[in-house]
Amino acid sequence: MADGDDYTAKDIQVLEGLEGVRKRPAMYIGDIGKRGLHHLIYEIVDNSVDEALAGHCKNITISLKADGSCTVKDDGRGIPTDIHPKTGKSALETVSGTLHAGGKFEKSAYKVSGGLHGVGMSVVNALSEWMEIGVHRQGKIHALRYDYGKPKDATKIIGDTTYRGTIVTFKPDNKIFQITEFDFDYLTERMMELAFLNKALRIILADERTDRKEEFFFEGGIVEFVAHLNKVKNKLHPTFYIMKKAADVEVEFAVQYTDAYTETIYSFVNDIKTIEGGTHLVGFKTALTRCINDYVKNNKSAKDKAAKEEKKITGDDALEGLTAVLSIKIPEPQFEGQTKTKLGNNEVKGIVDSISFDALKTFLEEHPDDAKKIMMKVTSAMEAREAAQKAKELIRRKNIFETSVLPGKLADCSEEDPSKSELYLVEGDSAGGSSKQARDRRFQAILPLRGKILNVEKATINRVLASEEIRNIVLSLGAGFKDDFDLKKLRYHKICIMSDADVDGSHIRTLLLTLFYRYFKPVVEAGYIYITQPPLYKLKKGKTEQYAYSDEQSEQINQQLGGNCEIQRYKGLGEMNPTQLWDTTMDPEKRTLKKVTIQDAIKADELFTILMGEEVEPRRAFIQMHAVTVKNLDV
Ligand code: 0RA
């Protein structure tokens, strides 16, 4: 090849042919692990979805074959096969055999102008042991095969057909990929998402290795996406949907408020999930906030107007409890950010803003009952925010937790060194009573908790502070709370949550973990929180007594003792007498404590949308499924 000045762009193109893809696969598909492997399927499917976007394809089937290959079949127009007079090649050969424009790792773009899709196909070809393409077009089947990216033959007509569409099969090259086994479950989320985003497109995912099959078809598109996201939530009104186009930008969104305290917004550009957001999302959120502020201003009664000063609803207030899917289509997206999932096109912000504002304004005007519920939600969000701010200031001013008075319900220990002191948080007064008798009062303190702990996720800070149980915990720990928490003042370095080994006990544990995670995070981070492990059974044979902490262990002990043991099942801590409680659960020599990690606490915190949703059924199912999953961990 030429050197120096003769080195032209044309040469670079040759250098960066399919061989280049094989040399640096990660540059084209991200990585060569599980993600990269599945990315191959996404590349091929995206082409078929483009054909669906162009209005010519209704069904896409992805089959995972027994030999490790994957077939993607669509019923689009079929990739054109006629030979281009200038290149001497068909479009089919070009898209599959050469690294054409846009072939790099930048995802297929929506072809508003109807250009040749097929982006990514050559990359998949280059990274496959073999690839076969069948095009059913104008009554003929056109076939083309590659081995390691090299064509075996020219495109051939191999028969007649009444079908119309494109069928691509490829087998990932095990010399390139660290793993080559496709994972059915890994693919379902994206395929479902694509089906939500392209209404009335049917996507079938079939695993011929296991006979599993999933079909995704959503006539309602993103309206059904929102319904899916809100399945376990309390919805305040029917979903509002709009689709509008302006200046080459197609904007579509579906919104529904719930009584939740968090926002859930999924945004997409050309079917690509914009995890980092971008100009489209900014436009949407700005419009929503402005629209809600305007509505409140214009719909205030005369009395309100006279009585109240103007209060501003912030973006956070306006978004609280909102579930939305925003999907836009634009001709030339510019993706930015760490993961290239942030839309950068500046012109998009204003377009999305004005379409969203007009649509939301009309929706509120035409649905006054829904509007009323939404306004109640956002104003209560605003009030809660203001009240929280006031409460915080009040705590600072009055230092209400600076008092050294300990709560009456706390049975404290005599030890004063926190590193040697333990606090037991005990569910129920009766278990509280027996643990007070059981403990070693030199270093073990007991705080009984009555009934359920307040769910701090749902409550404002004022209500949290109004809860006697929580105030008792704050005062017992003696180190303040939330932003004013001081780990150095903490009175115990072991805080043991002692609750029954049943569903209610597990619920209380989750509530306490959430409380600690939100209000005393440093305690969790320091590793000072533990969960006690009371036994489930007592087995008795003659004079011998033994405790079992699981069904398996109970069976094992029963056999060891010669079978026919008298087995007592402990339903709650209250059924044990103080001696038993000491022997099984509190004696540092014999007990098992599970140390709570920050991950455990985060998980508990996350459970709350499901646990605390108002709909009872999913919640009950969930609690039962996860009730007794605390792993044993010896300390
Ligand atoms: C450009 C033009 C035409 C079809 C396609 C692209 C096409 C590409 C792919 C890739 C996977 N499946 C596909 N299906 C269709 C057809 C133009 C015409 O027939 O007029």
C-alpha cells in the first residue's frame, strides 16, 4: 500500500474493513462478554424494527437455535437484491459485507428519509463463525452465506416463495467472544421494551434449546408500558397519551400520576433508551412543571387568591408520583455522556417543550376531575417539602434530641463503653418482658417496640418525629438523627433487631432497616446492625433438649436423637421462657447474629414501593415470597 501523502481516506476504509472489526471488536459492540454477545442480536433486530418504523413490517421472530446460532426473521420488504450498476453489488451484499457509513458502535438511527437500513449487519457478520441471509422478495428466495465475514459465493436465487421478508441467521465466533451461549432471560427485557415502543409490532422470542417462548404485542404501545410500570401502584387517573410531530421531530408520551413518592420516567430516542436523559427529557420536564404551575395559578378560588401568597411548585413537586414514558424520533440524534445515552441535540428541547406544554394544558383543561387529583398530589408534595424544611429548622433551633433523658421503656445496661454495649430492639411487649429477664444487664439493653413501626418511606418528617416508638429509638441511641446524627455519640455498637421468624416479623425487620437506612445511615455503614436468629423448633427426647433453626436441622437432630422426638414449634419469641431465650438467642457464647450490610438495607428500602403500595394482592404475594430469606452468618 501507499505511504506518506498517498495515504488517502479510501485506504483507511480498506484498512477498517471487516478484518478491522475482528481485530478490535469492543470498538464496535462495546465488549466481548455477555453484553457484546447479546448486542449482536440487538443489531440485527434493530434493522427489522427500522423496517417496522417505515411501516412495512409487523412481525419479528428471534429464535435461539440448538446449534448456538440465532435467527432473526421479519416480514418486511426484504433487503433489495438487484445489482447496483456502479458498484456491481446488490444492497444486500453492501449492507452485510462492508462496513458502511454508520456501521460503528453508534446504533442505528431512525431513517426518516427512508435510507438503506442494515447498519450493524456487517459488524455481526464479521464477528460470526458464519452468517446466512435469506431474502424473500418478489416471489424469489435470494441466499447469501459468509464464513468469518468472507462471502462463500455470490447471491443466489435458490427457489420460489410466497413469503416476503428477511431472515438472518448467524453463529457468534467463539474465537472472539468469551461466552457464546445466548441467555433467553437477558433478551426478554429489551424485546418487551421494543414491543412497547412500537405499537402493534409483534416480537416473538423463541428458545429452541428449551422450548421456551414469549410473545410481545402491545396494541396500546407506551400506554401499556405505563400500565406495566404502574402495575402495583395506586393510579390517580387514566393514562394520558399524545403523539405529535413538528419539524422532523416526532414526540410521543404517556403519563399517569400515582400516589407514590418517587418519579418514574423512561425516555427514548429512536427506540434507544436514554438512561442519562438529555434535551428531550429536559424539555418535557420543564413543560410539565410550567403547565402545572399555570394551572394552579389560573384555577385558584378568589378566596385562596386573597388568603395565600404565591407559592411555587418546584419540578420535584410536579414530578412526585409521576410515571411517564417519553419516546421521540429524530433524523440525526447526537448521543453524548458516559454511556452515550444522553441526547445532545439542542433544537429538540424547545420542540418537545412546546408540544408537551400544549398537550398537557389541553389534557388538564379537558379533564378537570383528573386535574384536581393531580393538583392535590403536587400541592401536598409541595406542602410536605415545606413542612420538612420547617421541621428541620425546628430541630436545629430547639435541639429536641439533645436531652440526655432516656426513654422510660428502655431497660438500659450498666456498661458505659459503647463498644461493649448491646441494644436489643424487641418486637412486642411480651417478648420484651422475657428478654428483660433473660439478658445480662451488665452489657445488654432492651427496648421493646409495640406493634408496627411507622413506615418512614410514606411519612413526612413531622410524622416520623411524632411516632413514640421512633422517638424512643432516637433517644436510646443518643446520637441524634438524619443530618444531625453523630456516630461518636452512639451508645451501643451492637444493635440487634429481634423479631419473630414469621411474615410479620420479617415486615417489622424491613421497616426497621428502612428507618436505619434513611435516618441513621452511619450506623448501618459502620456495621453495627444485627439480626438475631431465634430457633424455629425445640426437640425433646427423654432428658435431652435441642434447638433447631431450620426445617432441615430439625429433621437432622430428630434422626440423631433416634427419631420420634417431641417437637415444639416456636411461632413467636413470646413462646420462649427467659432461660430459653437467653440460651438460644442472646447468649454471646451460643447465639447466631446476622450482620446487616448496607446492601441489605438498600434492598429493604427498595422493597417499599411494592410492600407499601395500596394494592394488597401483589404486596401479600411479595411478602410471602421473601418472608424468611435471611441468610445465616456467623459473627
Ligand atoms: C431498504 C429498502 C428496502 C428494504 C430494506 C432496506 C430492508 C432492510 C432490512 C434489514 C433487515 N430487514 C430488512 N428489511 C428491509 C426495500 C425497498 C423497496 O422494496 O422498495
